[in-house]
Amino acid sequence: MEAFPQDELLKYFSKIHRKTKIYLNEKCKPLAISSGQIAFIMIACEKGSLPQNQFCTLLDMDKSTVAKMIQKLEKENLVYRLTNENDNRSILVSPTPQAQAIYPVLRQIGSQWVAEITSDLSAVEKAVFYAILEKINQNIDQMQKEKPLA
């Protein structure tokens, strides 16, 4: 068995990320949205109405990045913001009917991509792959808590 190709790992992560963005951007052209907007739209549709700062937590992004994206989505009529009645300092973000209409299409595009890139993996390999990605993500989260990168 080949030794762990540590020097290749970053290249693989980079390639997967880049190719996924290219695929999503191409598939979402008819919807007039970009790959960067997809996660925000999906979270808004899945959660209904949630505080804007929850996007920071769920996507592991800083407040200014989230605020800019929410503002852009609001201009494009994909989300709307309201003051939280329970906390005046908090802004609630909700999906618009337009976002809810494209949500099933976004889910289908995502499912199609995952099916394509894992098409030659067995069910067991897919489960192991997911478990490994989940564990890597947990390791990153733990590392970030102990020694923040940014």
C-alpha cells in the first residue's frame, strides 16, 4: 500500500473546491445566482427565519462577509431582513418566495454533483468517505478553538 500522500492532499482539496465552484456556477447560471450564494439560500430555506449571526456560525464566516452576502441576496430578492421582535439588536433573515422556488433546484444540482463525483464508489466507500470528511471537519473546528487561525 502506498504511503499517505501528504503533499498531494492540499492539491486535492483545492481541486475539489475549484471544480465544485465551476460546476455550481455553470449549473446555476439560469437561476442568476453564484456558487457563493447557494449555501445562504439553502440555509434560509431550511431554517425559515433565523438571526443573521447564525449564518456566521453555520458557515464559519466572519460577520462582515455574511452581512455583505445577505445584503446582496436582499437586493436580488432572495432573502429579506427584519428586526428580531425578541431582540432589537438582532436581525432575522428569511427566504423570499423566489428563494423557496429555486431551493428544490439547488438541492437537485447539489445531489447531482455528489452523485457524479462519487459514482464509482460503493455504498460502504461513500459512508467511509463521509465519515472521514466529518472527522476532518471536527479536527479543524477543534484546532480553531484551541489556536484560532484568523
